[in-house]
Amino acid sequence: MPRSQAPAHAASRTTAPAPAPLAERLGFLLKHAYQTYQSIQLPALAPIGLDGRLLAVLLVVQAEGPSLQQRLSERMGVDRTTMVALVDILEQTGFVERRRDAGDRRGYQINITGKGAALLRKATNVIHEVEQDFLAPLSPREQRQFRTLVTKLALERGRPRA
Amino acid sequence: MPRSQAPAHAASRTTAPAPAPLAERLGFLLKHAYQTYQSIQLPALAPIGLDGRLLAVLLVVQAEGPSLQQRLSERMGVDRTTMVALVDILEQTGFVERRRDAGDRRGYQINITGKGAALLRKATNVIHEVEQDFLAPLSPREQRQFRTLVTKLALERGRPRA
DNA sequence: TATTGTTATACTCTATAACTATA
DNA sequence: TATAGTTATAGAGTATAACAATA
């Protein structure tokens, strides 16, 4: 999905109703559900200097403690060469720091900073609002159902590699 | 999504379980549900020379009759310059044909051919199998629920532009 | 020889701008 | 001048290959 993010200026525009044969195809629905989510999340995270992938790195580092870049990339399912750029950004903005491991000087341990932890608290509130906004077309009961079902579909089978 | 498509050779590989904080985020779940779907659809459509976007063009042309390229791109939510390449492929393989409109010689009417209609019947069967495979982790009742809910989320709000 | 991080490179998908022919 | 189609180009995003440092 990639290449999958709509430009920010298009976030609030809409198009004509989807053609009937596409509106019944799961692939089309899944793609557009994800794009709709992104169109809400992108402008919500931008003011605090984050996007979905940078936020994911912070979430994993905070949940699992200091981690090698390679470990982070495996956990998130992105290439290790892609992780270089993500950590570069988070390091330059002071949200994480790279520390050499004295025992094995090949890799870095990635640590979240106090500034990064504070940002993460703010981002967590933003994400909850984004998810509520996205799920707004559903009743509270339907929202719980959707979370359960999409979790099974996304995770139960094992994720394809990014 | 699309870059959003995993390479074909990775379709059957899986990674470690998703980190807990990501497995609860809707953005992560939606992305991976879509990627999981793609990892099933891609190898299923490849043998008949199609992918999701080419199939979408055929579905719209068949449902709405001969259409200008520009109209097709609006209906599908893709740029008209992107539609050029899609119609090129379908024309070279003989699944659609471009016909000049005698009244307005600026545009082409895109028609599905007999060969294209035959392919579409085959593709429709393939897609039904792909969707069943994707939904297999859910009970029949849950499958109906998921279709209803994801349709509301993808379409009710109006689609963001591609 | 293998592993971590990095850089250089290439490939895919898609969007913008500019061109042509028609109106 | 506006529209349909096209081409050239550029920008994300991400993957592969090769390299330096370390084990």
C-alpha cells in the first residue's frame, strides 16, 4: 500500500460512488479501507513529526526495550536497509539514540529517549482519536466485532513479509 | 499498499508473531490484512495473465459498457496517465479494444472482447476462491459480518483519491 | 566465514507537466 | 479554450548487492 499513501491535500476529497462490481470485491474494499485510514492518520500524526512507520518503531522500542536495528526490522517486517533511514530520522529528532554495545561492537542498541517517551504518550492519544474517527460509521458493537475479525485475518495466518 | 505488493516468492513465507503494541493498532492490522489478501490473489491471478488492477478494468468495462479511458480512470480512482498503461496491456493481449468514436474523434471507447469476457468468467471463479481462502480463518457468520463491516468502512465515507 | 550497519543502486507504482490531435 | 490520450519525468517506497567494521 503502499506508494500507498494519498497526498495530504487529497485527504478530504472524495470521488464518485464505487462501481458496483468493485464494491463487492474484497481486495478493493480492503485497499480502500486502508487508504481511508491513512487519509485520517497522516494529517493527524504530521503535526507531531510522526508517520505510521516511525510510530511503529517507537512502539516496538518502548515495548521490547533497547533493540538492535536488525531485530527491529524483523519485528516490524521491514527490510534492514529501510530501518536505517527510519532510525536516522528518529535519532536526528532526538526521540531515540544509538548506543554501541560494549560486548559486541558490530551493532547498536536503539533506546527511546525521555523526549521520545513523551512524544509516544502524545501519539497514543492521537492514534486513539484516529481509530475512533475511522470506526465512526460503525456502532460500538460493530466496532468491537470489526477489531476482532480484522485481527484474525491479519495475524492468524502469519504475516507475509514486507 | 501496493509497493504495496510483496514479491511473489515471499507469498508463502511468514514472520515472527507481530509485537503486541502493533497487533492492537488498526493501521497495522488493516495494512497486513490487505497484504495477506494480496499474497493470495497475486499468484492466483498470475497464471491467467491478470492482476488486481487489470481485473478491475475488465470488471468496470463489462459492467458499464464501452467507456472512455478517462471515465474508467475516474471510476476506478486512478490517474488517467496510469490508465494508459493498463489499457495498453489489455489491448495487446486482446482482452479489450480501442475504438474511435466517429462523433468525437478525440477519445477512444474501450470495449471488452469475446476473449476478454471469457477471461473474466474464469477470473471471477478465481477471485471467489481467493476470497474464500482469505476468509477461511472466520466462521461463515463471521465472514458475512466482516464483508458488511469492511464495506461500510471503505465506502460509506467516500473514498480518498488514489 | 558470518553478522551489523551502511551506501549505492534499481525497480515498482503513481503523480505532475507538457505535448498532439481534436473539438 | 478545453478535452482525450499520450509521453517524459520525478517522486515515494522498498528491495538487492556490495562494502566496512567487527566477531
